[in-house]
Amino acid sequence: MTKEQLAPWLEKLNGAEKKDRKGIVVEMCRENSLKIDEAWNMLKDAGFKLKDAAEDKPKVDELKVSVTLRHKTDYPKYRRAGFVLSQKPEIYEVTEAQLAALKADSWVEIIEQ
């Protein structure tokens, strides 16, 4: 394929969400009788930048804080923000995003230390 033939596909890929890109490349392969690996290499050579897989992973060194949490429901366990809370206060290591979700939930009690 020439760069002129790849241009419309590059436009589609650049305008698409990340989850839709594989489908676009599969469609390109069907229309042009290409293999997936060949298509990705052609797109890469034509200037399409594939994001590094490490960019999509959550940051390990994200700042965490210790908080004491419990829930106020009648159930023995309560799930919120990736945690399984009990009615008994316990200490958890939470990120800022998790803390914001926990503060927004009226069933979760954050106990000041």
C-alpha cells in the first residue's frame, strides 16, 4: 500500500478511540488482503504512533494515604472504591481518587485519627 492509500486509514485511527482502533485495522486488512502485523507495521512506518503499553497501566508510585474506614449499612460487608469494608473500623491505604469516591459515599464513615 502507498502512503496515499494509508492516509484515510490514518485519519480514521487518529480520530477513533483507543478501543475502536483494532477494529479499524481489521477492516483495513480485509479490504486490502493484509495480515494484521503487516498492517500495523505499515501504519507505524507511515507515522501512526502506537502508545506504549506502560502508559496505560496505573502508576505504581501514586501517592497513598492511610485512613480508617467502616461502613454504616446493615450488611456485614460493603464494597466501595475497590475495597471490601466491614462495620468494624479498619485502616486502609487509599489513593486520592479512591478517597474522593469514599468521601462521596454516605454509607462510608471516615474516622479521623
